[in-house]
Amino acid sequence: MSKINILKHVKNALEKKHIQKTIAPHFKDIFKYENTDLLEEYKRVQMLNRAKVFECEKENLSTQIKMVLEDMGSKKVLYTLDMPFEINTLDEKFEKIAYDKNVEAMRAELFGIDTSIIKAVCGIANLGIIGIVSSPSSPRLASLITPNSLILLDKNSIVSNLFEGTEALKKQSMDGVLPTNMLFIAGPSRTADIELQTVFGVHGPQNVAVILY
């Protein structure tokens, strides 16, 4: 059955029996926090997820990014179009590549890039993860395709739990519903085979750094 027919049947069903939204969304947070300060709790758990965490003021963001890129050994840097700093302030030693075309147009170039810089929508304190929404200015592949990923997170956008994080991501859409593509990233990609040998970088970056500004 084609996608069009499936959507047609769903529409017809909804017209016959409308879904009543009588129950307000609710959430009970059962996690125990070691820190009452959300920023400190986020940093603690994010580092447990094997991501490196750095902190600076927004006016020093370019300097901190340069230091992290040097630590990663970055040479080619892919950046999305929603950066909270002026990309041209980065050192000329890094080849800066804007993610401003579709994947087909950039396919040959993308697989030769070692580091990406992306901007997070929110940080979730009790899980130590960040949330992002895919969009034309921040394509989904930017967080997955490079061995190194550098994530920029506004300290004021840290929330307590996944429910609040999902609500923050919903606000990124025009109609206030869940975006069609959103990602929660804990740290470096990892998996383990039947012998429980952990391997990093199988499904995404081997190294993840988060800069709080």
C-alpha cells in the first residue's frame, strides 16, 4: 500500500472518529540528582557519557572552539548554518566547510571531513544528553558523519529531564508539534559485540565535545 493510500485511510478514520485530547501530558521525574544546580548535574552526567565538557563565556566562544579543535587534531571542519558565533573568526589553519547543500551535492566532500560543529537546542541534566532538531540550517547528517563532533550548548537551555527536553524541541517547529526528525546525543557512538568488547564510532562520532557558553 502506498504512502498516499495509508494517509488517506488515516484521514478518513479521523473524520469518522475524532481523537479527544482530554488528558493533559504529565511526567513524574524519578531520578535522584546529586546536584541541585542543573548546570552542574548536566556536566557531571554528560562526562559520565564519555563526552568532554568545556565551559566559557559567549564572547570567548571562538577561542574555546579553536582550543577544542586543536585538541581533536581537526583539519577540515563542517559547520551548520545556525552557529551562535562568527565562523570567520576561527583560525585560518582550519578548512571551514559550510553544510549549505544537500547530501547528494556534497557526498564526495562529506566523507573526507574530520570534524563537525553543531548547535544543540537543549541539554538534559538527569541523562547528560543534548537534543537537536534537524532542519535546513542544521541537517541531521552533521552530527553523524564525522569522526569528531563539537556541540555548542547555551547554558540557559539546560532542562531537568527528557519530558522538558522534548517540549523544548517541540517549540522549534512552526505548529508546536514534535519535529519529524530530532536526535538525542549522549556522547561518542558506541556498541558492543557478543564478547562485550566496546567499540566507539560505529554509528557516529568517535569523539564528542560539548562547549557550554
